[in-house]
Amino acid sequence: MTEWKPLSTPKSGDPAARVTLPIPIGPHAKQTEKDIEAARARTAFDPKKIEHILRDGRIDNETRHLMIKTLDSDELFGNWKKRMFHMNREQKMAMSHLACRRLLEIAARDDWDTQMIIEAATSLDLQSPVTIHWVAFVPVIMGQGSMEQVDAWASRAMTHQILGCYLQTELGHGTNVQALETTATYNESTESFDLHSPTLTSTKWWAGGSGTTATHGIVQAQLIIKGKRYGPHLFFCPLRDVRSGKLLDNIVAGDIGPKTYDAFGGLDNGWVRFNHVQLPRFNMLSKFAQVKKNGEYVRPPSDKLSYGGMIFIRSQMIDRTGWMLSRAQTIATRYSLVRRQFRDPDSKDASESERSVLSYPSLNRRMVPLLSKSYAYIIAGRHMRHLYEEMSAQLDQGDTSLLADVHVASSSLKAYCTKQALDGIEESRQALGGHGFGVYAGFTSIFPDNAPAVTYEGDNYVLAQQVGRALLKNANGLEHDPKNTKLTNTTNFLNALLTKGALPLQVPTTAAQWRQRSVYSTALQLRAARRVADLVAEIKSGRRFVDLSWDCVEVARSHAEVVVDIWFAEGVETDAESYGKQESEWIRKLVCLHALISLQRDITPLVLPSSTGRGLADYPAGTAVLTPESVLSLEQAVRELVEELLPQVIGLTDAFGWTDWELASSLGRYDGRVYESLMAEAEANPINHTRKSDGVDNANVGRYQYGSTETGRHVAETWRRHIEPLLRDANARSSDDPIRGDGSKL
């Protein structure tokens, strides 16, 4: 029998994964480990240096590795991801509640802080009530509650004495928060709010954790005082008894059901209705807006402050999209490197090895640009988080000057990056060929869990309209009130509309010129200015803004690409010394590549002469920014950058720091032993072995049988129960001679 090395360490009471069939490994499977080792030997920098900086986010990298190691070795979480592949919705929900409890037990035992708990919950690939509690409930209390309210509720929430959810979206109303139907009517005589769901479509819908788990919720409802509406406000509302879990009087709720692609299987996205629930006046979050005893309403400094919860979540989403794309890219890049298909057609040596599929331009031109997007969103997303934190600190001092900028930037980047990342994740999976469709590829949760991101916290196309409206307002201000119109470094490109010399550009005609930051950054900004000029012209022609929602899409995309480019480059330069000289140089190549592919995505506004009324100050009607030679040299610049980066892609993906436990991918294994791993998992697949698993809490659900003596010999019980009678009855009805198992007639 062939001796096979273990592919893992024993965990969760299961033996180590390994191939057990008595077969030779063969040269093709042996080569994969050698190929990835050779690729790492070619790396011209230290991936660990990059990882140390990239992962220094919500928690430091050393702490993250310690946390992952703890989960990897835990009796419940060690083989967690493989087991979840085989569970139905009810089993996943049961495991989700079990995971919440176990996670908090570990946190208490090992003294984990809040951010570690959030990172741990996220790393399980099981969207859970604990995740929602920390992402959408606690931050709203902290950001929107008064000091007295924070004192009353925050400590209980942060120590998990209560579990919360965020109830905003309704059955008939999503992004349009102003149209929410749930009401909170103030009663001066009782100093309380009457929280009510007046219609079917006012039913709260989609809130994670509300279906079966949350004891409390932050409810977005229309404030009504003495018959007058004051718009949506936030209310702290008890939902369930913390001891029995029973819903409180006049509240009904439940789970809304399974989601598309089986996404969020362990999260109880719910529906909730209120039947005149009485809340004390104290329960309206009142950091910015208040209702006094006599019903007097105290307005907030800005109406947008009530959307603080959404802005917070959007600000946290950008680098998250980059990390999820980087996960897909790590898997796809590693497998594409070790997967060999076809000899070089010019070779006359029949014994020559097949080529790595990553060497084909049809594949590397898809993968390497996606790698640049991963880095771009991670680094630009960190800037977005810091900007939100700066805004929050200013709001605490009554300063709202950053609010509009953060609102526009977070809306623009959320809409753009979530869509780009989702498309990139699926493109990465498709690059894996047939094996990419199997669960062991590691994409089973990445795509589904990111799919709804294009919709929640603001539909992407609606957010594009908000970006368009904001840029139109700035453009109008520059034209009619320039002294009082303030721009930021991400909107300074608007000066090109009316001011000559605002964005000087030396028209590039060679690939080398395109790689100069002053060229590609300016070109991105000029394109954004052209898109805004088109929008301004449409308004001046008499079209209503409400009819320009499609026109706003490209305006928002071009704006987002300007923002990502600026923040990506700034982030790299800020940390250049910490990265190291060689490391910084390779990331700068990614900055350049990201900008160039962004330009290629929509080059038309820069190449075509502008129409009357749509020109820029330096490019009046009838003139174009770029020439046909510019377009050809742009393609050459992209091609050359991809070729330069290609030998370094294993190092650049290693720098993301993903562990094998996190990836849960046979194809994305760090050691490259992809074919061994696929075979071992298929051998041990629970469906190929007899094991009772008939309950949602059954400890045996999804258990793999590594090293079983029955591997490859199992007869399914359902075969005996259904297929054998089918064949028997069919043969009994037939006049043909019965067939033996070997194909011969009896």
C-alpha cells in the first residue's frame, strides 16, 4: 500500500486527513508541492512584512494568529467549516446558537476583547446573531445614545447580558428610510412613545438576529408629536424576556426563511411587528435629537445624523470587501499556479511538462488585476474607517463639518467596492475550472455571504444617485458661490469644470508615461470631471434629477475610482517605511495597475471629443483629453505590469496571511497539495459512510471518516430502500433477461 503523508493534524476528535486508497501518487500530484515552493523562492520581498501592516487593523496580526490557532484547535470549531457543508438550515441555526455560546465561553476563558470576538465570529463563515450584535446594535447605542443611555444599556450589551439587532428595513420599504411606516407617537400625559406597525408593509424585515435570538432591538420609526411627523428616529426596544426567550406583550416576530444561495444559513434574519408597544421617553436615542417632557422637539445638528448606524456599517464594509476578494484571490492564484494544462504548442518535445494555467494571458489578465483590487480596497477601506472615526470624534464636540463628506465617500465606495468585489470573487471561482464548482474549492460561503452586500445598508444604485446629487451640488456651488463651496482632496477634480490649469495633464503616448502617478491619477480625475459635466449638462437641458438615476451610475463609479486611487496611494506611502523598500515598490506597482485598469473600464469620456456644453475648462467642446495612441499605450502598460507582477503573485497573496483553516479550501492549500486533499476529502465525505445523523443537534452531522476501512465500499441505505426496489420492479416488468452486476446476463 502507498504511504500517504497526513494533510492535517488530528482535530475535533477526528483523525488526520489523508488519502487511504492503495494507489500511487504519481508525478502530476507530486509536482504541485514543488511548483508552489519554487514560486515562493522567486518572491523578491518578504510577504510577512506586508502581512504585518495589512493585518494591523481592528486587532494586531499576532493577536489574530493566536485567535485563529485557538479556533482551529477547538473541539467545536476545528472541523467546523467542513461540517457546515453538510448541514441543512435548521441544523445551521442550531449550530449558530451553539457557536455563539462557545465563542463567548472562549472569550471569557482567554480574556478576548470586543474586536477579537467580532473577528472570531466573522472568521467562522457563519453570519451569526453575535456578529450583528456587535456590528449593528452596540455601535448605534454608542454613537447615537446620550451619556445616560450609554450608561444604562451599553455595559449590558458589551457583556452580553442582552443581545441586540437593528430594526430598520421594512417589508415594503428598504433604502428609502424617510418612507418607513412604523410609527412612534409621543404621549405627553404618560411621557411615553407608542410604537406601532400600522400596515402589512410596515413589518420590520431582514434584521439579523430578530427572528429567534435578540432580546432587544434598535428600531427606526417615524416620530410623531401632537400629530406632526418629524421623520425617522431611533428607539431602544425590549423584544424578548432574557430568561425565557418569550416575546414580550404586543410583539410578534419570526424568521423570514432561507436566503438565496443558502447564504447566512446560521443567521435568523427576521420579521417583527409592534402592536402599540409603550416605550418610556428615555428610550428614544437622544445624543443629537430629543423630545422634552412637554413634547417639545429639539432638532439634531443635521438630519443625516439619524443615519449614523448605516454610515458606520458602510464605513466598515470597504476593507471587508477587499479581504473577501483577497481570500478568493489567494485560493485562485495558488491553484492556478500548480494546475498544469497543455504543453507549449511550439514545443516538439512530447515529454515536456504541461504549462501552469496561470502562465496563460487569458487567465493572468483576469487574476492579477483582481489582486490589485484586493489591496486597493483593503488599504483605502482602512482610510475610510479612520475618516469615520475622525468624524465621530468631531460630532461629539458638535462639529458636523465632516458629515457630508463621510456620507458621500462611504456611499460611493460601498456601492462601487461591494459590486467589484462580488464580481471578482465569482471571476476567481470560474478561473478554477471544474474543481471550482466543488465545495472543497472554498467558495461555498465567500460568494453567498458577499452577494447581499450590494443591497444592504443602501442599494448600490440608490447610493449612486446620492453621490450624483452631492457632486451636482458641489458643481453648482463652484459656479454660483465658489467662496463658500468647500472641496476635499477626493472632490478637487471638480475644479476642472471651470478653472483652467486645475488638472494639467501631459498626454501619454507610451507605456512608461502611463506609469507615472501624475499621469494616471490626473486622467482618473479628468474622467470623473467629464462625467459630472455630462450630468450638469443634462440638468441644464431641463431633465429632472429623478430621471437621471442611470446617468448617476457612471458618475458614482468614476468618483469611487478617484477616491480609491488617492487613498490607496496615500496609504502605501504612509506605511512605506514599515513595509520596507522592496515591499513598497511591489505594492506601488499594484497602485499603478489598479488605476490603469480603472481607466480601461471606461475610457470613452477621455477619448471622444466633448459635445457642446459638456467640456471642461481646459478641454472645450470638440476636443478630447486623450488620443488613440494613448489608448494603445495604456493597453501596453497594463500588459507589461501584469507580466512584471506575475512571478510575485504567490508572495503577494501569501502577504494577506490567510491560514488553511480560514480558507477551508483544498485548492488554496498553502503547501500546494491540492489533488491529495481533494481525494482525501472525497474519500471521507460523510455521504460515503454509514453514520446516524438524524437531529439538528446531532454531534455526528457532517463528520468526516478519514482512514476508514470501508472507504470506497459503502452502499447507501437510501439505495437499498429506493433504488434496489426500483431496479427489481423494473426487471420484473421487463421480458429482457436479468443483468448481473458485471453486465452479463443471468
